[in-house]
Amino acid sequence: MSWHSLSARKMREALAFMVFRLAMLLVLLSLGGILLFVLIHGLGALSWEFISQPPRNSMTEGGIFPAIMGTIYLTLGAILVALPLGVAASIYLSEYASEGRVLRIVRLGIQNLAGVPSVVFGLFGLGLFVVFFGMGVSIMAGSLTLGLLILPTVIGASEEALRQVPSTFREASLALGATRWQTIRKVVLPAALPGILTGSILGIGRAAGETAPIMFTAATFYTLYLPDSVFSQVMALPYHIYVLATAGTHIAQTRPLQYGTVLVLISLVLGLSLVAIITRTRMRRTKKW
Amino acid sequence: MVDAPEPIISVEDLNFYYGESQALTNINLKVVRSQVTALIGPSGCGKSTFLRLLNRMNDLIAGTRVEGKVIFEGVNLYGPEVDPVHVRRRIGMVFQKPNPFPKSIYNNVAYGPRLHGLRDRAKLDELVERSLKAAAIWDEVKDILHQSALGLSGGQQQRLCIARAVAMEPEVLLMDEPTSALDPIATARIEELVKELKRNYTVIIVTHNMQQAARVSDETAFFYMGRLVEMGPTEEIFTRPRKEQTEHYITGRFG
């Protein structure tokens, strides 16, 4: 091999490296670009009134308080639906079910569930919860729909967290005469819980920002009032943005409010993720197995 | 030969399979009460597999099959009416690597008794103290009972695991190479402890360290390629083995 070919190979190496670096830079730039854009346009709209008052004057004035509360209710509702169901399913999958064809099919099903477009979830929720179960357009129907949407994420996060619990813990417990369920309840779940929670919160952030699943099942265009039961309709941030941007009669006048709403929504989602990531890092540091 | 003392465990014609491959072939042996029995042999000879058959831990591995009998206190542990959970309450186990739960020292020891319904705080306190003393670790941990067990050194963790097993008040204690992850000083302490433990428990210990077997055990069983080659009083096995394979192994010609 000559020196010449070696240096050509080095050049190719450098080139490849540059392509990868560029790709990474592009990703970072687009994220930063979006954030900066929203920040610049939205910051002006932010005020105490904006986050504490309902909209006024055909949405051209006032705030988005009902939408913030609506999104919080829907997100909490989705957690209440998806967390117990998802954790229970993942316990079955990782602790009880024996590897085989059935399990493979179930896993495939869950993966496909994650790939279903969110608008399909919305229509499904409309058909099943709103109409068939007669819940009407409500927090209840919206939470159930969002819960189903994030179920694959919760199952994935929980399975991962359960897998990371060393099998030696299970062995130790079983060798002390514990049943499988006692072992799961007293050793495996407590050890996996931080991972389950943080993993799930990351998925839940996604639920908070979804429009399609709630537009037929929970969200309303405009209400002055906060919901008084789980069967009330609510305003929600993503839907509010959608409405202001497309269906309003004063689109130009509401534009600053739109940016403000986007900023609030992004802050909420990023804040939720940040909390999860910080908690996880902190717990990883204290964990010693 | 002296009269055989009453065995606490007798194994009859035991065969064990992982799927198609046979891991143990025709094992017959008796374990004497209140003695330390060492299982020795080269890696892969089946000694750990055999140990885990004695408290039905191999049940947890899919695709395994057992033939023959393990008779403990007159009952065949592989009889259809036997619940493995009950077996494991009476036959405790200490593992190769210390595996305390990510809980406090106190809660590690109290784990087993609580599972089986002991709630009384005073009784639990007393049992925890007694178990930690039996495992010769009480003095080191009595002031930090409510700190995480994961903060202890490896040797301390292993003695804690012994205390945790002892807290169940089992009749037999199985130890699977309990010192292989420990330094020499921690190992010496565990060996001392094993000699203490036989006053109240029957101990069966797997070890790849022949000096350890010679130091701590009363009886030694030599396994090779899934078969029990020879078993007898430790002194005899190490000074006058009857089988050539045993002699080769203990003199270090293979293994």
C-alpha cells in the first residue's frame, strides 16, 4: 500500500466525519431555530394576565387560562389512564409471559399501536368513548383517548425499567420463599419505579402537545368557565393554537396571542421533560447496581 | 467406616436436563445434619446446578427437566404436592455475588420474615438483631441499620445476605461460591462464619477453592462432568481419595 492511497483514505474519513457533523448541526439548528422563533414572537404576549385570564373580545384580548388548565387536566387524566394499564401490561410482558410466538405478536401489536397516526386515535375516541359509551365531548373521553395514545410509550418505558432491575434481586427474593407476585411488588417494582415514572413522563409530554386526539373528544373552541366535572368540555392549548391560526375571524389580530400560546405550550412540554430528565440523572447517580 | 448419621437430605438417582443436554447424571448422595458439606469440581461440572436443585431454584429456568428424588425430612421435594415456595422457606440460599436489596440493612433482613406475616415490631427487631449477630456483622451495622445496604463493602454485603437467609430460620443453608467475589480478608471472615453456622444449620457450600473446602467442610463431594465421582469425609477426600480423577483434581493436575 502506498502513502498516497493512505492519505486518500484519510481524506475520505475526514469527509465522512464532516457530513455527520453537519447533519448533527442541522438538527441542532432547526431545534434552536424553532425555539428562538417562538421565543422572539411569543415573549411579547406573555403577561400575568395572559396566563391567568380567559380570552376576551373574540379571542383578540385576554389570556389562555382555561386552555392551560384544560391541558393540565387532560394530561393528568391521560397519566391516570395509561400509567396503571401500561405498567400492568409491562409487568405481564417482562415478568410473567414466557418468550414465544404469542409474546412476539403482542410486542408487534404494541409497536404498531405506537405508529398509528394521532388523528386515527382521535376518530377512534370519538367513535368509542364519545358516541358509543355516551361520554360526550369531555375530559373523560379526551383523557382516555390520549391515554391510549401514550400507552405504547408507557409500556416501552416500563419494560425497559423492569429489565434493568438485576435478576439477582429476583433470585434473592425467590430464594427467601417469596412468590413471584411478592417479588414483583416488594422488590422489582420499587427498584423500577423511578425509571417507569421518568420514562413515562417523557411520553406524556407528547400527549400534552397533541391536537388531533382531543379535537373530537375533549376540546372546545371557547369556554369562559373551568370544567366542573370529568364530563365537561375544556379548552386546551394545542387546540387553541389550531383554532386561532385557522378558524378565527381575526387571525391577524390574534397572532401575538397565538405565539404566546405556542410559547406556553412548548414551555410546559419542555419543562415536563426537563423534570423527568433531571430526576432520572439524579436517580442514576444514587443507584449503585 | 462409622455408622452413617441420619441424613437431612438424600438425593436418589437424580438426573437433570437443560433442554436436550443432560447436566447431571445419576446423582446419589446423603447430606448429614449439622455438618458442612462442600461440593467441589472444575467449572461446568454441575456442582452449582446441583446446589440449585436442592431448593428448586432451577424451576425458574425455562426448559429444564428433573428426574429422581430429593428427599428432605422424609418428603420428596419434587413430589407433585410440593410447593417450591415452601421449599425455599426451609432451605435458604446465599449467592455467588452479594445481592442485597436496594433497601436499608434492617429491611433486607426483615424482608423474609415480613413476607411470611411477621409484623410485630419488637419481634422483628429481635429477629433482625439475632440474625445479624449470627452472621457476625451486628457490631459493624448496629448503628446504621436504617441506611442503605448498598453502602456496605462486598464482604459486609455478603454477611448481610447470610443474615437475611438466616432470618428465615431455615434448616439448610445453601451457599453458591459465597466468597468468589470477595477479597482474602472478607473470605476468611465468611469461612469462620460457616464453621459457626453449622451449630444451628446444615450447610452445603459450593466452592472452586479446594483449600476452602478443606478448611470449612466436614464432608466433601467431588463432581466431574455432571457426575458425582466421590463423596466422603473431607479429610479422606483430600488425603486418601479413592478415585484417580479426584486425586488428579485435588493435586491440581486439571481444573
